[in-house]
Amino acid sequence: MPQKRSQLALALHDEILVKFTRPFERGSVNGYVIDIGPRFFLVALVSDGVRFNGFQCFRLSHVRRLQVPNEYAAFSEAALKKRGERIPKKPPVVVSSLPKLLLTANRAFPLVTIHRELINPDVCHIGRVAGLSKDRVSLLEIGPDAIWDDKPETYRLNQITRVDFGGEYEEALHLVGGLPKANKPRNRNVS
């Protein structure tokens, strides 16, 4: 993993478009590294349509076939430039720990998506952080119909493999469903 970390650090420093795969997905991830923490790193996602599409945080240990730079970087960069799209600035999200990542993403964005791909690679959970402890997160979820659940669901932090926010789908859900009536995260022993 030290080699992956140093390659990602180079991509962050030099704003190099990267590409990598993960064991849970058939395709690849393309984007710019925005921040690197001890276990997770933050990427400004470049979609298949060659547009920026929010942010994703991945576990460093799940990165496979890392390309720095992406072999088609010149094409993607030219398309982004012609579309007037620039690498997004780092959002006020902290990747030093998963609890901090979830809490700061929840403050900075209206919706947060968590993935537990080792449990079920085809399901994600989208919503607002309603509570956070040392080893669990409570998420008040919004469904694909943009209707909020009545009560939060709780998930173990060690099962979370990816966190997304600021993407087009989250934006559409928020646009239609708004925010839940009351949502103040309860923090207990977050480090």
C-alpha cells in the first residue's frame, strides 16, 4: 500500500487524472485525488460522460490497477477544458477518520451516500447522518422516490467501504425531497 499511497500523493500534488478499479465494481473509477487520509481518500469523480459528478471517498486498501495518469487523460482533460469544467476545490470534508468524514460531509452537503459493498455490493444508503458513535452511524434515509423514512437506520462503521456526496443523483433527490424536518446529528466519542 505505500506505493499506492505515494502514487495517489503524486496525483494529488500534480493534479493528475487517475484511473483505478475496485473489487466490488465491474468498471473503473476516473477522477482527481483531492485529499488522502490514513484509510480513505477523496476523489473528484469524472463520469463516463466526461463531466465532474460529485465526490467519492474510497478505502485505500480496495484500490486495484491504479493508473497515474489515466491512460486517456489527455482526451478527458481536453473535453473538460472545452466544457469549461475545472477540478472542483476541496470541500470542507475531513478524511482523517471515517466518523469525521461522515460528519463533515453531512455538514457540507445535503445528502451523504454510504456503501457497504462487502455486505451487499448492489445497495447504497442515502440520507442525513442522524447520529454517530465510535463504531456506528445512524442515517435517516431518503428513498429513490425522494420520500424520507420516518426513523434512522444504524450501520456499523467497519462495514462502510465508500462514501459519496455532491453527485447529480444526490442533488436530484435533494431537489425533489428537500431536507427532513429535523436533523441534528448526535455526536458521541467521535475521534
